[in-house]
Amino acid sequence: MQRELRFCQYCGGGLETESVEGKPRPRCSGCGVAVFEDPKLAAVTLVVVDGKVALVRRGVEPHLGRWSFPSGYVDRGERVEDAAVRETLEETGLHVRLKGLVGLYSETGSHVAVAVYAAEVLCGELAAGHDAQGAAFFDIDDMPPLPFPHDYRILEDWLEFRSKDAHAQL
């Protein structure tokens, strides 16, 4: 859940909603600065070993307790690819190498965009990180219900990516 901004980050004045560039946006009543809220970017990996996908049981909201792909927010100034590798290690204990971008996903009304990468394991043992309740490998045909609406499209796109990757290696 995203909190509503109430005060200007520059002068501390109260924010009021006004039309700015044709959209309702917060504007400071003190200094007049318009606030353009940036979306958050999350990095996700599809890690597959012996045909099974690594998932983590979410230890935080939203969807606490549901199984999902290893993921997390990209820090300001961090390369998206580095965030994908970092988050995978933090959540699964697996050191991975990215094989390529599966896709970029966003939905109207959501403040989060998701960059999804295919990844291969370099080393490590699958184990739940500090913000996960569990970690396990699941057969692609026997996955638990996934929490986010775009997750099933991600799987479809990954299957296509994997098929193209296999043909490229022949």
C-alpha cells in the first residue's frame, strides 16, 4: 500500500491536488513545486534447475505466505540486473547469472513495474532468506497458485524465451 504524500520534500509546505500537465498531481502550497511520483521498479528472476522453478514463500505483505518468484525493489542508482542477482541471493541463497530479459511488466493503477530475467545457478544451496518463510523448487506443471496477476503471463513469456534460447544454442 502506497502512502499519500502530504508535505513538500523541499520546503515542508502542505500539498494540494491540482491539475498539472492535464493530470491531478500534488502541488506545494508554499513553494509551488509539482510532485511527480515515480513508479517503483522491481527485479524478478526465474531460476530453473533440472526443469524446476525456484519459488520463495513470501515473508512480507502483500500476499504474505504465498509462493512467488524471487524478487525485490531496485535501489536508487543500482543497475536493474545487479538488483535481480542481489535479490535472488538474498531470498534464495543462490548465486545466479542472468541469461536474458524475459520482459517488462506493468499494470494500470499499479505503482510497481517489474523487470523479469531468466537466470541460471552458479552455486549455492536453496534456502529461504531473511524475508522469506520458505524456498523450494516446483515443477512447471505443478506450481502453487501465484500471487500477482502478471505471474502467469511471465511464465508463458519465459517458456517462449527458453524455447528461443534452446534454439540459439543449437
